[in-house]
Amino acid sequence: MAYKLLIDGNLVDGASTLDVINPANGTVFASCARADEAQLEQAVAAAKRAFPAWAALSHAERRDYLNRLADAVQARETEFVELLTREQGKPLPQAKFEIAGSIVALRYFGEQSFPLETVRETEDGKILEQRAPLGVVAAITPWNFPVALLMIKVAPALSVGNTMIAKPAPTTPLTTALFGEVAAKILPPGVFNVIIDANDLGGKITSHPDVAKVAFTGSTPTGKRVMQSAAGTVKRLTLELGGNDAAIVLDDVNVKEIAPKVFNAAMLNAGQVCLAAKRIYAPRSLYDALCEELAKLAREAVVDDGVHQGTQIGPVQNKQQYEKVLDLIEGARAEGKVLAGGSAVQRDGYFIQPTVVRDLSDDAPLVREEQFGPVVPVLVYDSIDEVIERVNDSEYGLGGTVWTDDPDRGLQVALRIQSGTVWVNKHLDMPFDVSFGGAKQSGIGRESGIDGMKEYTQLKVINIANKAA
Ligand code: ADP
């Protein structure tokens, strides 16, 4: 199949092509269209032209389009799932979960709307609030959840009347191209465009005068560049950036019962989740037991190609990240104790053994930085005040988890954590009616939920006096 760009309703070849590697074997398995600057300009111009008519549709009409998109993705669900695993590396059940969630997102945000609201009405007049669409929205997405993170942008942005440019990460462009193919048959020309680059067009998008908003998910360093580049045109921005989430285990838990949950919170999608548990804090009384239990789970985990049944942990998505994670592990070995894993798996592809490290200081790079891979440090604490201070001593503040048999204790800890989301005794429960986002350098703005959807609108106040004089 040919993976093309979508510009102004047409599926087109790129000015050049881009090779896409299957991370499970490190070899090129597909080639897709790569846009140049002229094609980006065409896409932005098409989205700008399409905007007035799309914004003028009734919300019910746009909802129907989104439902048709959802139906069409559903009809090709298996294709999406298999392609996602091949380009991203995640095990098939996780790919299935991502695609199924994306279909729900299209329908859910399609359903939501913002009718005119009356703030107050008096004999003399009234004050209204309108939520108007912004114009052309650019969605810039990363390689860990290429479909889900696109859909939670596309669905609310289109539902409220914006038109779009989508730009996936260059190592996972195919599922976005496939969505473009689906959308080409359904949406009016220009409403949704797909531009694929080799990490070279991002700056052009974020500074483009005809792009009204950038919805970006990616690393904190790139997010800072996006913010800088968007300043020139005072663009609206949503930045979902990195995290260094803590899992805080309280002293009342049954270690054997919670260990698998904490392990999954760290290792899901081979640890490549912004909201993964990236440092685990255990009370001294449970430290040895938890370390051992997590190490056992790491040794037993099935690491393999995501297409094989039973795979728990797939490869790291790309070579650059693979090398970065291996470097962090090497650094940690010098200071701490590697209890399980500790190296690459000797096979083709970007596989790393799930790795658990203990006895690191809070200053170790594996503790302070975002590892974004299948390795996790386990740290010891002596008091709640101390652990909260250490957890909050980070420039990140995305999520976090607390594990305890007493949900009230969990709440008291959660209230003191500086982050956008805290789960108690669960992880990554992200219903679409609940927003998420980062504190501190983990981001700006919210995604998902009604709060997230509002970020695709401009709040306008209309203040009316009944009489002209
Ligand atoms: P990573 O560093 O893990 O590859 P990034 O945060 O750089 O992740 O990538 C997330 C998305 O941002 C990708 O779609 C990437 O192509 C895009 N991107 C990279 N550089 C820029 C930039 N200067 N401006 C906007 N987007 C960019």
C-alpha cells in the first residue's frame, strides 16, 4: 500500500519519500510520502480555505462527519492495529486498545458542543458567551501513541469547527497516513490534511501565520522550541510534554499484590508513556521486598516482537531512544545495583531487557531525567513528608500514583503532589470526559475532557443592550 499525504482532499505523493523501520527487527518495511515546504504551504492554504464552510456547518452536521470517520476506522480496525504494532512496536492487544479508544474519542468529542451561553439577562439587555472555533489547528504528535494522541486532538478540534493539519513523528507516520486515506473519502477537501516530514517542518508549522493553534505532544525540549516559535504570532498552544512521574508505595500495602500493578505502570508500552511511573518510592520496611518482587516480574516478562501472542513488552520505538535508554542504564550501573535486566536483548531490533535498579541517589540521571524506556529505579524513603518533598523536587509534574490499602491516606498524599493527575491504586485511567495535562515543565493547557475541548475554541463575549439609545 502507498502511504500518501492528504492535501486539499487529495492523497498525493510527497516531494520525496521516507523509509519506515519496524523496531522489532530494525529493518525498513515501508516507505511513505515526505512533504516539502511547498506542500506544507498547500496544506495550510487548503485548511484555511476550508475553514469558513466547515465552521458554518451545524454542530450536528460535524458530529455526523465524525461518526462516519469513526465507522470507517472501525471498518478497518484490524489494519490499523497491525500497522500500529509494526511501526510502533507495541504488543497487538495494546495496539487494539489504542485504536478502540481512538474510535470512542471520535464519537465522544463529536457529540459534545458549546451552545451559546447566557451569562445574564436583564430588562436592559443580555450578556452571552460564544465559543468560536479558532481556524487552522496543527496537531503535532509523537511516536509512542501515534493514533490515540492524534485522535484526542482531531476529534475535539473538528467537532467545534476548526480545520486541521496533522503532522506525525517521522518514525511512526503510517497510521496517520492511513487515517488520512480514510478521511479523504469522508471529509470535505481541506478540512483535514496530513503532512509527513523528517523532523524538518515542525518549525514552519509552529511559526506559520495562518495556523491559529498548535496542539503538541512530545518532549519538553521540543515543546520549548514550539513555544518560542509560536510566540511570533501569539498562537494558542496546548503542550503535553514529558514527565517523571513517581509511584509512591505506602507502608500498608501487600507487596505481592501491588507489585504487578506498579510494574505495569512503569513498563507499559516499554515504558514509553508520558504518564508512566518513572521512579518508584518504597518505605524502608517494604523496600527489599518490593525491589525483589519487581525484579522477579522483570525477569519473567515476555519481551518479544509485538505481533507475537503473549508478548508483554515490545521493542523501544526507535534507535535514538534505544541508545539513550541503554546509556541511562549504563550510568545507573555505576552508582546503583541492577537487580534485573541491564542490557540490550541480543537480537535484531531495539529490544531492551526490562530493568530494575535500586540504591540510586535522587541525583542520578535515571532518577532525575525522563528515561522513556523499560527501566525503572526503586528508591527508599523514611517519612511521608520526606518522600513528598523528594517527589515534588522535579521540574516535571505530569502524573503520579499512590499505592495504599487506605484510600483516605492515598488522597492526603495525592493532595500534596505537584502534578496534573494523580491516581490512587490505579494507573492511566483516562476517560474522555476527564481532562489531563501537566504542571510545571510538563506542559501547558489540558487535553481531553470538556476543558481540553474548550482549548480548541476562542471564548467571545457578546454584550447586548436592547436599545440603541
Ligand atoms: P523525540 O525527541 O522523542 O523524538 P519530539 O518531542 O522531538 O520527540 O517529537 C514530537 C513531535 O515533534 C514529532 O512529530 C516531531 O517531528 C516534532 N518536532 C520535532 N522538532 C520540532 C520543532 N522544532 N517544532 C515542532 N515540532 C517538532
